[in-house]
Amino acid sequence: MTDFGLDSLLSTEFLVRAGEHFDVRLAATELLGSDRTLAHFAHLVHSRLDLA
């Protein structure tokens, strides 16, 4: 995600905003790694949504 300019401060903001907007919890460790993409994060959020 650093390819998109996502540093530690923006990562924290992303976690907070995703939590507020989608009512989901994401761990900071889920943002780490070079294989993390926007599609990966979309999948994480989607998998935590209570769609039932």
C-alpha cells in the first residue's frame, strides 16, 4: 500500500474510517505486507460485513 502513499498515519485513518463507515473492525496488522492491494482491503471489509 505504500505504492499508493499509505503511510502509518494514513493507515490508521483508513482503519478508523472503515470502522466508522462500514461498522467493521480491521487490525493494523492486516495493512502490513507488500501484497496488500485495494482489492485485498475491499475483500477484508466485505468479509466482515453482516449481510444476513
